Amino acid sequence: MASSRTPAVMILGTGSNVGKSLIVAGLCRLFADRGLKVRPFKPQNMSNNAAATAAGEIGRAQALQARAARVAPHVDMNPVLLKPESESGSQIILQGRVAGHLASGDFARRGDFLPKVLESFERLAADADLVLVEGAGSPAETNLRARDIANLGFARAAGVPAILVGDIDRGGVIASLVGSHAVLDEADRAMIRAFAVNRFRGEVALFRDGVETIRQATGWPCLGVVPWFADAMRLPAEDGLDIRSGRKPGARLKIAVPVLPGIANFDDLDPLKLEDEVDLAMVRPGQPLPGDADLIILAGSKTTLRDLAALRAQGWDIDILAHRRRGGHILGLCGGYQILGRVVRDPLGLEGPAGEAPGLGLLDVETVLEGTKTVREVDFVHAQSAATGRAYEIHLGRTEGADTARAPFRVSDRAEGAASSDGRVLGSYLHGVFSADAVRAACLGAVAGSLLVSSLSYEDEVEATLDRLAAHLHAHLDIDAILAIASKRPAHG
């Protein structure tokens, strides 16, 4: 194919959450600013934090990488997205659309997706000067290698050389890099051309001997030791565990978010964590919801009925009802919106066993989960302030009831969402509304009871942070060597 020689390089990690996503995002911005048509690509992702594109959904990290590359996100950037529904399996999103269910133990079946993965990669590469590929987890999981499409299985099938990144902050980086080299077979090992060390704290020169140890043990050159990038928290989080409580004792508003097992599309929270006047408390299982919260947000859910049961098991329903009696505000987003209603029905078993359960009864609405999944980007208007913004929807289900007559938003010619008669309980299927500064200010002001003055321009802050990330990588990685590796692709297989 014409695209088969398009320069491409794969960023692998010695484990999950070693910073692969951010490194790819920073490199996307760096190379885009050099005038290259760069495209991000992740063969397989596993996340409930998805983004809507014109043709379907992809992982949120790939949407951020596309933004860094200054292009629109596309389903070919993440052809396989696995959205966990329980410990026993995941929903399959194949090239943007629902394609069934994958049992957790059915690792072999993942190899069946390789033709679609290669098809998407070739389409992307055909219109690119450079493709930056992100791996998943670790390539050294040799028990999964036979049908691997996420790491070196893809690299060998597509003929894409790789760079292996280790995270020194978690400890054991020498062992993880050298150990990865030791357990890979010769053909896989040959696909890795260099290594890098990420998230170093302190004086980089102090790790010079460590770099030499790794180099001698593996034969791989080192492309750099990247210091800790503190501003990473200012970018959208890929994993719910990355959203942490940023305690701000002097903040005017305290927002509590119960962390449920199926929490999804939690990028809704990203603008809130950056607000100086907002103390965002992520409440983990085993902890009560704080009694002094001004607002409780029930975030999106991939498994509404399961999360509703988990919420009750934690006693958080009691906390929420007490918060309501005290006059507190409550916002439900997507699955959280469904939980606030009178009942949630899943007659087809779309998110687990078929069934239904009473909701919290704080909104006069009922939800029925249906087979057609809504995935779209929309322009919206905030009814109270007339402020506008851009949002997205990713959900199963239809929600109807009397409280939809007081919808907090409008999308085109339709009302969207529901509100209680006193306006203190709101629900909506829209994700991303807080990214619009005027909408966020109006919503927070309604909770505070007065105008909340903020200097945060959220979209501008994301752009500025991507620029800083690119400069950070430029200062600490051998960028010319990365390009050289990308340009020398081996034969497929």
C-alpha cells in the first residue's frame, strides 16, 4: 500500500499508566508545530472514558492526542475500544461502533480484530507524514502475546519500530526495562530500537549510572530521561484514578463525586478540578459523602444498574438524600442522570443481566435502556443563562417524565435534561458542558448563590498545557532520533 512506508513509531510502556498517552500527546503537538501532518493511533484501548467523533466513539486519550496534533478526532485513531462492563467482560467498540461483548477470559478472540486494526492504520497513514502509535499496558506480558494486537503483535504486523518507556517514579525502572528485554523473544525484542525513562524527580544527572546499566544490559540506546511534568494534571485524565481530590481549604464551593465501579466519561470533571474556588472531592468506596458539600455530582456510568446497586451498598444513597433535605444541590450526568430518576429499566440486558431497579426518586423521570446507542457531538444552550457551548452524548436509553419540562439545556429545537421544581436537582445526558467557561460560571454561580468569579479559560489552558508539554519533551528527549527511528520501518511480520 502507498501508506506502508509512512514514517511511524510506537511508544510502548513497561506497564500501564507510565505516561505513554501524554508522551504521544506531547510529541503530536511538537511534530505538528514543525509542520508535519501527524496522526495518533492506538490499536486497542480499554477505558470507559470515551470521546464522540463524527463517526463514532474512541478513547478520550486519542481525542486529546488528535487535538494536540491539531486535527479532528477520527474512529481510525482507536479502532478497538473495550469498555469494561463488569469484572467478567467488556463492550466492544470496533471502528467507532458497538460490535458485541468480549468476555474477560477470551483473550484469544482479540486477535480477530487485527485486520480492522491494520485497515484503520493504513487509512490514517495514507494521509499522514508521521503516525505516533501508543501501546497498551506492557509488551512483556508474554502470556497474552499469541493474539496480541495492542503492542508488539501490532508492531510486527504493521512493521512499526518501537520505543520502550519506563516510569521511574513508581520504582524499579531498571528492572522493568531490563526485565522486559529479557522475557521478549528475539523477533519482538528486535522491534524495540531505544528506551526512555519518564517521570524523574530530582537531578537527572544522578541517574546517569542507571541509564548505563540499562543500556549495557539491553543494547538499546537511551533517548532521554524526562523529568516529572507537574502540569499533566491540567490535561484531561484517561483513567478515573487520575482524577484526585485537590484539597483547597479556602475554596467557596465543595463538590463531592462518589467514585462508582462503572464511572465513565469523567472528563466532565476536568474543568472543575482547575477552578481555584472549587474543592473537588473524589469519594472512594468506604468513605461517606462529606456533609459539608455544596454540590454532589453523579458522574456518567457504563453500567447504570450495577452502579446504582453499588451506591446503595456504600450507603451513599442515604448521604445523598440527607444532602437533599439540607437544601444541597445535586447534578446527575448521563448514567448519573438515570440514577436520579424513579426507575431504571434494562429489559434487554444491554449493560448486564436484564432487570430494573428503583432510582433515588429525586427527579420525576424514568429511564428505559434501548438497543440503539446515541453517539454525537452537539451545540447546546444553557437555559438559565443563555450561554452556549459544545458538548457530546454517549448513552443508551431514553429518559422521560414530568421534570423534563424544566430541562436545563436546549440542543437545536429540543429540550435536554430535567430539573426538580426548586431547581436544586438537575440531570442531563450532555458531557463536557463545564468546558464552556460561561456555562460553568453560571452553573457554579447557581450553586454558590452568587456570581463565581473565575480567571480560568479552560480550552485555552488545555492548549497552553499541550504547548508546555511539547516544549518539555523537546528539552529532554532526542527528537531527531525519534524521527530517524520512525523513518526506518522494517518489513511487516
